[in-house]
Amino acid sequence: MSETDVAVVGGGPAGLSAALFAAKNGLDTITFDTDETWMHKAHLFNYLGIESEDGSAFMDDAREQVAEFGVDRRQGTQVTGVAENGDGFTVSTDDGDHEASYVVLATGAKRDLAEDLGCEFTDEDVVDVDVTMETTVENAYATGAMVRAEEWQAVISAGDGAAAALNVLTKEKGEHFHDFDTPADAE
Ligand SMILES: Cc1cc2nc3c(=O)[nH]c(=O)nc-3n(C[C@H](O)[C@H](O)[C@H](O)COP(=O)(O)OP(=O)(O)OC[C@H]3O[C@@H](n4cnc5c(N)ncnc54)[C@H](O)[C@@H]3O)c2cc1C
């Protein structure tokens, strides 16, 4: 059995969205991030529901939100390799190795870890994924800029991360998983 259910590489909108959905629904989730998110250069006017927000302020809120759901956030830890280990994945970092049943790659436009893992690429030279964001390596997901040639927007990355985590949850729970809350849940 792996040490962690889900390892997320990258802590921008894609990675933290995946981590939020996974941890909120009971999966042990660890994230690694080197804080080079493009969000530090952005100001959002095009993220539905947010009229205007500085990208770094958005990241502060997102980090706080995932921490509240128990995500083990390794800020400042770089992942140097991801490999299949027969039972899941070994995620190598500058702080040592971690084992996880599922891996979500969310490293922005950087595709080197996906390539090393053996994920197939499309003719446009982006990581090949299906609509659930699963790569050609079973239980390995790729999200955000690495799966698209140019359509690079925060809300798309966050959607990709959510789709990946929902697919992991569907596999774990054995039936299509919905993360639905109602007003009563907020009381
Ligand atoms: C100048 C500029 C303005 C922009 N303006 C907008 C805008 O107005 N609206 C909009 O929607 N989008 C905008 N964007 C794009 C937006 O910032 C990206 O779409 C979004 O950040 C992508 O999210 P992501 O999670 O896919 O990747 P990123 O945000 O790039 O996050 C990837 C994270 O992975 C980490 N990482 C990478 N490799 C490793 C590793 N090996 N180990 C650990 N961590 C790693 C990085 O440090 C980074 O924190 C803008 C981008 C730029 C550059």
C-alpha cells in the first residue's frame, strides 16, 4: 500500500484544485511546489465569480483553502522524478522519495516529468490526455499548460485539476463520483 493516495506535482491553480477535490473527499493528498506559478505575474479579470484579483492574492487564498482540508503542502520542495513502482508511483524530491497510488502532474508548461514517466505526447507535442485528464500511463494525470498548445488560463487549469481528482475519486469509490454540497452543508 502506498504512503499517500494522491501526489500532486505543482501548486498552481491546476495542482491545488486537484488537491482540494481529493483531500475534501477523504484522500490523503500531498503537493509539491517550487512557487514559480505564472499567477504571480497575473491579475484576474476573467475567472468567473472573481471580478478582479491579483494573482498572488488568489494563490494565498487557494493555499489557505487546501490547507483547511488537510492537504500536506510541501512548499519549496522540487520534484526531480516520477516513476512507476509496480504499486503506484515513486515521487522523488530534494527531500527524499514519496510513494503514491496516483500522481497528478501540474507543472504548468514544463513537460519533462511526464516525458520521463513515459506518457505519450500528441502531434502538437503536448501531453496526451483523455477528458478525465488521465495520461497514457494508468493513474497518472496531466493538467494545465502541459496538455494544451496555447490555451493557458487559470480557470482552465483549475478545471483540469478538478477533473483529474474526480476521476481518481471515481476509481477509488467504484462509481461515478459527484462532489455536490448544498446550502445545508455550509451551516
Ligand atoms: C503575464 C501573465 C499574465 C497572465 N494573465 C492571466 C489572466 O489574466 N487570466 C488567466 O486566466 N491566466 C493568466 N495567465 C496564465 C495563468 O497564470 C496560468 O494559466 C496558470 O497559472 C496556469 O496554472 P497551472 O496550475 O497550470 O500552472 P502554474 O500556475 O504555472 O503552476 C505550476 C507550478 O508548478 C511548480 N513546479 C514546476 N515544476 C515543478 C517541480 N518539478 N516540482 C515542484 N513544483 C514544480 C511551479 O513552481 C508552479 O508553482 C497569465 C500568465 C502570465 C505569464
